[in-house]
Amino acid sequence: MNFTDPTLLMMIFILPSMFGLVLVGEGVQKIMNYEPRGWIGVSVGAVFILIIILAYFMISTNNLS
């Protein structure tokens, strides 16, 4: 499997990162409107982005042909 293929990178990293950023942004918007549930969106989005970053490092450090 070619891990430098742009389509694979888009599916694995870019689209989920955008989803995580949307979760964080929605949570911030709720916090700005004084809704206490906004912290849930921010924390879930941050964990989601952290998982994506860890997956990137796991794939990039592993020498997969």
C-alpha cells in the first residue's frame, strides 16, 4: 500500500481533521453563548484531533513499504 498517495492521506488525515476542527469550533460557539455543553464538543474534538496526530506519527515512523 502506498502511504504517499494523496487520496489515502485525504481520507485518513485531512477529512477527519476537518471533522475534529468542526467539533471544536461548534463547542467554542456554544461556550461563547454561555451553554455549558460546549466543553463536551471542545474536548471530544480535541481528543479526535489528538488521535489523528498519533496515527500520523505511527504511520510515518513505521517503515512500511
